[in-house]
Amino acid sequence: MTSDVILAVDDHAGVLEVYRKIFAAEQAKEFDVLGLAENEGSWPPLECRTYDSPKKLIEDVRRDALRGVHYPLCIVDVLMPEQNGVMTIRQLREIDPEIEIIICTADPGTVPLGVQGELGERIFFVRKPPVTDEFVLMVHTLVGYWRDRQELRRKTAFFTSLLESMSDLIFMKDVRGIYLTCNATFARFAKRASSEIIGATDRDFLPPELCRDFLQQDMLVMETGRPSTYELQVEHPDGGTCLLETVKSPVYSAAGECIGLIGVGRDITSREKAG
């Protein structure tokens, strides 16, 4: 696994050279227009590995993924003679659904709205040539999201077998609401396979009004840093309805930053009837 190398593909050598210079460690101060590198550790250097061939990029990413090496982000041009950027993004996401994507193009209109919807909401657009400070800030922010997700995954790996043995609904999300893990009970209630839930958000499989409620709950937990308890009538996988009590709690990185939340849901129907 790597967290200090990002990828870029463009058929113009000059654009690739700009990417390499912007993110090179020795150039970090020069391009740090926002002054974020003044505080030690706040602006980590990134190596930008560049490609003028989308097919070579895909070949390397696929080979590295088989070795357990993953990349946090790829900057993709849209109009390339060998293979267009949309197809390249599709192939990248097939290999690694977690990779962040920035489309850098002279004309964002070259990607139809329908295709944008297909590629998902974790696609970001920057007009070429990019405004350096805003562009660098976006890249570091997205790489930070990726690193947070990896840390959350490491935190959950130890408990995977425990989660699957529990009858409660268990799930974990990152700060953007992307599901990082869930147990079989949660998947049954969601009527989805775990593989369909992980990497998705509530908007991918829940009604809009419920998504809004869940988003408000999640933001409150992460902003206040305090656990909160919620009750909701839901359809039981075995038929009928049940009352779920869900406790959501913030999850923190080693540096003390909130990087997501964990939720535990329990069917309390019988308890309510007894009361």
C-alpha cells in the first residue's frame, strides 16, 4: 500500500511536467500559495507518477493492485487519442473502487451529465490549466480522505470476525458518508450485498428524505464529537416492521481528528411492546 504517490495521465508532455513540479518535495514551498506548508507536517510532499498512455497506466495499476499496492488519486485528461478519459476512469474504478479521481480538462462539457452520473459523485472537475493553489489544495484534501479511509479500514480489520458474529447491525462511514464496512445483519436490512454497500453512500440505495435525515444525524455526531441515539421504524428482512435503535459514535485518527463514525443498530420492538 502506498500513500505518497499519486498518478496523472495526459497526452501533453508539458501538462505532465507541471504536475511533477507542483507535487515534487523540493518544489512544495514554491507552489504553496496558500501558505499551508508553514506548519510542519501540514503539507506532506507527494510524488506524481505521470503517464502519456492510458493503457500503460491501467496496466501498471492492475499489476500493482495484485501486489497489494494501491494509489490514493489519479488526475485524468478527457480527450486523449489512445483512449478517452471516461473509459480510463471506468477501468481504474474496476481495479480499485477506492481511488479518488480528478478530471482535468479544458472543457468540462466534454463529459456528458449522464456519464458524470454513472462515474459517481466522487469525481471532481478542474479546468485546464488548473489554478495551482486551489488545485493542490484539492489534491491534498482528497489524498487525506483516502488516508483516513485506510486508517478506518485498519481499525475495523481486527474486529471483522466479531462484527459478523453479532446480531446487531454494524456499519462504519467516513466523513463524506461513504460506507467503509458493514456486517451481514446490516446488509440484510439494507437488502443489498455487503460488496454493494461498501464504497457507496446512503444516496445509492435509500430514499432521498431518509438520506437527508441520516446526513443530519451523521454531521451532528462528527461535529459535536458526541454519540447520539436514534430510533426508526424500518421493514424487517423477514417481513413486517420493527423499531431500530441506532447509536452513532465518532471515530478518530491517531492525530485526534474525526475521520468518520461507527453505528450500532438494535431491534428494540419487543422491548417497546413490553414497556
